[in-house]
Amino acid sequence: MQHFYQSVYDLIVETSTNLPGDVRRAVQAASEKEDKGTRSALSLSRIADNIHMAECNVSPICQDTGMPTFIIHCPVGANQIIMKKQILEAVANATKASKLRTNSVDSLTGANTGDNLGPGTPVIHFEQWERDEVEVKLILKGGGCENKNIQYSLPADLEGVGKAGRDLDGIRKCIMHAVYQAQGQGCSAGFIGVGIGGDRTSGYELAKHQLFRHVDDVNPHPELRKVEEYVMEHANTLGIGTMGFGGQVTLLGCKVGVANRLPASFFVSVAYNCWAFRRQGVLLNPETGEINGWSYPRGSEVSFQEAFEASAEAAKNVKEEDRREIVLTTPISEEQIRSLKVGDVVVINGTMHTGRDALHKYLMDHDAPLDLNGAAIYHCGPVMSKDEAGEWHVKAAGPTTSIREEPYQGDIIKKFGIRAVIGKGGMGPKTLAALQEHGGVYLNAIGGAAQYYAQCFKKVEGVDFMEFGIPEAMWHLETEGFAAIVTMDSHGNSLHADVEKNAFEKLSALKEPVFK
């Protein structure tokens, strides 16, 4: 199959840069359901813009291109050894071309391989089938939503929903709890795949396999179909909304599968996926390896014109109390920060610094390479490329999940005088206390909107700690027009805590049995 390598490379590029048609329809339907003029509606509109920009730029929809996971169906006699070698080559070259982020890290040393290759990465599963053609499917599931996966062992007593037994009603409670616990940290509105049964390993695999189903398919199992329909109806009453800002749409899809289990074990495994639901597949000619067709509607087949028009209309209809927009230039003063409140839209100009897990850990015990007093630090692991002249450029730069930095952030705010922390999903009580004591704010950017934010970075001023790898390095970026929403202010207020409290109350109202 002389064209197999090129077909796999094309699949990687398509999956990373062009959201499938069935997913686009789900996002557009959510935009139509959301109350106009709200933060969630505006976020969905920006998401639509980002999807269009990624397609036009042929650049990653989200900077976190996840753990590339391939499922290959092939006829008897196909040379899986050669196919695997060519898949690895395609992954490495797609990474070099900035279609994938360098995401393969040594678990013991933290060293980044730089090409997405290494023990266990990418994930490749081969399965034989009785058809002549070859099918290659790929899912790029980012770390933010991967961290919100959850597995339950029944029977269990779950916070908010009570006792979950080994029956359909117990399964229902597990799924609803899984949606609640994700909040906005998994880049809601999202999709979930659920695996019932199996062991701890195969249960998670079954859950992830459900994400390869079409968004609009119908479960052939009548009992599972009832569960899916219930979850889709009631998850969207929790009020979590896009990015956890509150709203009408929290879940875009729910797919449930079942497998046999051991008598002693009853696992319910949930794979959470963000709105940037990047999975695609190709059917290949078994002799040449050329693409004969695509497994899902391609994104270019679904127009987002209506979404763009809705974006413009939403901007006109923003409630008066949500119109406050403040432009800040770094370094930012404490007085400017103390004037902000939850709900304000802040536009940042000047120098911004990226920082994730490795940097935060390092700064706890070391000095920063430059003065951070009054600075804005952005929880982001960008996709970067270097041109022929040796200049770096930002190719994709959406926010990462901030809660991972909770053990460090409060201390670093105090130590360095940082005024603005930018990320997604919010942070916890330790950070909130530090914001109040030292005069800082948390700004929630739109998760997954990697192209939308990349355009705000006009120049790379420098970089430190490249030994951490590109995503974990500290990039110093000349910024213009970077907009985000204050969701934690210097007065002790947190939108995230308010939304979670409200969602918990609504979740608790769903305790009573439904399936008997």
C-alpha cells in the first residue's frame, strides 16, 4: 500500500484541524438553544469562530492535541508491522509540521521526546475483520478532558445523588455525577462515552470506544437508549453551561455501551470529551492505501454561516450588566485589579507569560528569569513553529485546565506579585484567598479556542526553560486584544463556586429512582 503513509498523514491533519460535520451540527444546535446575550452564548459563538479559523488556517483547533489513538481494522494478511512503522512516521512528521503538539513525555524524568513518539505513544490498536478494505480511525482527546474521566465501582454512595446500586438506576446516577464533577474543567459543553461492565482496564476502553459512534446515531439497545435520552435531557438542567459559565447546554452527546463483567465487579467507566471532539476515520483501498472515503462527515461539508451571524447578533444583545469591558496593559497595578469584579470582560495588552505544571513547580523553589511584578501568567501549552530565519511563531494557544496549579498558585502570586492568572475551569479556595489578600484576579479564557487566541500574540519576545519541552516552557509573548472574563476576583467572589453550588442543588433533586 504505497499510499498508506500519506493517507494516515492526511487523516491526522484533518482530525486536528477540521472538526467533523456531526460535531459541528451539535455545537450549532447548542448555540441555538442557549439564551442569547449570555456568557455561554458568546463563548459558543467564539467556539464557532475558532472552528472556522482552524479549518482556514489548517492549524490545530485546540493546542492540546492529546494522546493520538488509532483503531485500525484490516483484512487477514495485511502487514501490520509496516503499517505501524508508517503510522509512527506520519505522527512524527505531523508533529514537525505543527499539526500536533509535542505531547509525549517521559513519566519519570519529564523529558519531552519532541516528536510524539515513545513508549506507549501513540496508541495503536489493530483488529482484523472480514472486509477487504482497511479502516483507520483516530481520536485526539486532550489532557484537560482526559483528566475528567472517572470510574465508579458499584454499589457506591455518591455525593449529591445518594446510593447507586448495581442496576440501571445506579448507572444513571453515576453518569449524572460524572457530568457534575467535570464542571467547566473539561471544556464543556462536552460529550461522554460510558462503558458498563468489563474490568477496570477494559471498562475505560469500552467507554472511549463509544466516542467513535456518530453523534446522531440511535442506540440499538432499548435500555441503554433510555439511559442516553435521560442523561441528555437532565444533564442540561444542571446549569453548568459552556466553560462552566452557567447556561442551558452542558452536554452535547451521551453514548453508552455494555460488556460482560465478573460477578464480584460492577464498573461504570466514563470518558469525558470536550467540545473540540476531534475524531475522524478513513476507508482505504487495500491495494494502494489511497483514501476511498471518510468515516464521518467532513467539517467542510457543514457551513457555520448561521453561527457567525449568531455571533454578531449575540454581541449586540449582551445584557447591560455584562457589557463592562476593561482594557489593561501589563504590568498591571493592584489598584486596577481591585476595581474589577466577577463578570467583567478584560482585554490584555502588553507582555504575557505562559506557565504550566513544570514552571509552577520550579518557581516554588527558584527565582523567576525576569520581573513578574504586575504580570499576567497564562496557563497554556502552545503549539509553536520556527521559520527559516529562526523566529518562533504561535500556531495554537488556548488555555489549559488551571486546577492542576492549585497547589502552587497562591504561593507564586504572593512570591512574585502576579496580578492576573489566566486559564480555564477556575481554581480552588487557596488561590481565591491569595487573590483577595495580594490583589489578583483569575481570568477564564475559552477552552479549546486555540486559533482565536493565537491571533492575539503578535510576537514571541523570548523563551525560558526550553529544557521542559515546548508546552511547558515559559514563553514571553507580545499580546494585543486578549479577551477573557473575570471569574474569580480580589473580593473573594468566584463564579465557579457559585455555578458548582447551583449544579449540586439541581443534581440532588435527581436522587429518586427513575428506572425500576
